[in-house]
Amino acid sequence: MPDRHVISGDRQPEDLQFEAGLRPRRLAEFTGQSKLKQNLSIAIEAARMRGEAMDHVLLYGPPGLGKTTLASIIAEELAVAFSATSGPVLQKKLDLTGILSNIRARQVFFIDEIHRLLPDVEEMLYSALEDFRVDILVGAGPGARTHSLPLPKFTGIGATTRQGLVSAPLRGRFGLVLRLDPYAVDELQSIVDRSARLLNAEIDDAAAEEIARRCRGTPRIANRLLRRVRDYAQVRADGRITQSVAQTALNLLDVDRFGLDEIDQKIMLTILEKYRGGPVGLNTVAASISEEPDTIEEVYEPYLIQLGFLNRTPRGREATALAFEHFKVKPKIGNGGQPPLF
Ligand code: ADP
């Protein structure tokens, strides 16, 4: 089993230093997500033409797919200031008031992990996003009054890995709600190429493809694997990242052919072995592996579906013939020992 950090989409401390330098700054440099980019570029263009703040945007999708990057790209494209915070950091209404009272006209205000806002802070954000004002309490005791503070029009961008946990009223405040999907191998390959260029690392096409295939469809993991492979190439080879160097280094890290992590494997093996390929309800799978259904649905399944291992059907989750083959599980008996047809 690979070290969980290596193939986790979540940001790790080691990523911080590198990510800053690898982050695309303009929409044209941002690979993939073509439908989302089209929608965004129309909204950006329209806001620029009108000279107004752009609509609020909610970005959702598994970690490491580029939500934070897109938020800063939007600010760059609009040529406005960018400030960022996150749900867990905003502990009190006062924290939010402090930020909002410094907000500049048309700027981008980014809130990562927006599903983790506390209820009273979230409520304050409603009026900020909808009416561009916040109510603040002035004074204390019986003499205290609420003062309504007007704000300049700004663009709020929320990001979440857990769309299902964003309340309906909060979601309703965002004019654009955009989903990021795992990336295709060719897109990841060009992300690896670009990062290698920025890191001054020499890499073959086949090696870039090898990394692209094993990164769970996630640019953050691709960049992380590239760094590990580059270290290996430097220490154990002549510095050049060839396919065989990439393969050896990735095998040493226990990153398998599809970059599956422990939870991916647990989900698949539960469906394949315990429920004989399904269909099985999401909640049942979740209970079997002690994970939350939302996390499985929003963080893990998109990649398993993209790989062609899993289907969502009205009767529940079903493993595909390809999954039986990859996990070397014998398909259900009763159909001549053949993998079930889906
Ligand atoms: P998220 O906020 O969704 O967790 P980030 O925006 O922090 O993800 O992206 C993680 C890293 O992956 C960034 O440093 C960036 O370099 C890289 N990245 C993400 N999406 C892309 C993309 N489409 N093209 C190039 N690099 C990307």
C-alpha cells in the first residue's frame, strides 16, 4: 500500500513551496475543464465589458483539481485584487466582518472549504453576497444597536469538495455553480510536461504519461509524483526522467498502475467481494468501510467512475467487468462464470 500522503489529493505541507511556482496564472495556461473554462471566460468577459463585479462563483470537486488556482486566475483575468480565507479559519462573525470591511470594489474574495462555515458566520455571508451589506452590533447591553454596513460590490468565490454539505440558501447566493472533474490522461500529461519545464527537469513523453496515469486524475498528485520521480532520477540515474526511471520510482513508492489509494481499494473490494459486484446502495458501502457517504460520492467515486470501475445505477453502485479483472476477483456465478454484463 502506498504512503497515503503520496496519492492524496489534499494539500500537504510539502506541496506549498512548489505549488506557488507551478500554478497557472491565466485561463489559457489552465489545462482541461473545457466546459467550465468556457462558462468562466464568458462571465469574465461580460464583467470586464460592463466594468462591474463578476457574479459569485461556487467551485466544487475533489481536492487538488484546481479550485484555488481558478479563483486566483479569475482575479488575474479581471485585473482585480484577490484575498483568500477558508471556512475553518473564519471562526467568528467578527473575523468575517474584519475581512469584509476591508474589501475593495470588484475584488475577488475566495473562501476555501466553504462547507465548513459555522452557522452564524454563514448567515452573515448571505447578506454580504446578496445585498452587499453586513449587520454589525455596535455597543453592548441594552444600548446595543445593529448597524448595517454597506459593502462595495465584490465577487465571492467559494470552493468545496463536499457539495452535498453546502446549504441550499448558501448555494443559492452563487450565480455560477461549476463542477471540476478528474482530468484525462492526455491533459495530465501536458500538466506534467509544463511542470517539468518550470522545474528544469528533463522528461520523456512516455515518462510524463506514466505519471499522468498514476495520479488519480489529479494535477496536485501529478506534480507531487513528478517531484519524487525527479529526486529519484537525480540520485539513482543521470537526472533524466525516462519511462523506466519513472516506473521504478513509482513502484518504489507503491503507487499502482491506476494510482488507487487505500480507500479506493476498500470501496472496490467491498462492492466486488462482499456484495458480489452490486448493485449495492451507497449508504451500505459507506457503513461497511466506515466512511461518510458524501465523501465516497464526492471525493472517491468520480475517479473510479472515470476509470470505468464503477457505475452509478438507480439500484445502487455496480462494479464493472473491468473492475473484476483488475482486482482479480472472480465474478458472480450463475452466468457461466463470465463477468456480469453491464
Ligand atoms: P484545489 O484548490 O482544488 O485543491 P489547487 O488549485 O490548489 O487545487 O491545485 C493544486 C495544484 O495543481 C496547483 O498548484 C496547480 O499547480 C495544479 N493544477 C491544478 N489544476 C491545474 C490545471 N488545470 N493545469 C495546470 N495545473 C493545475
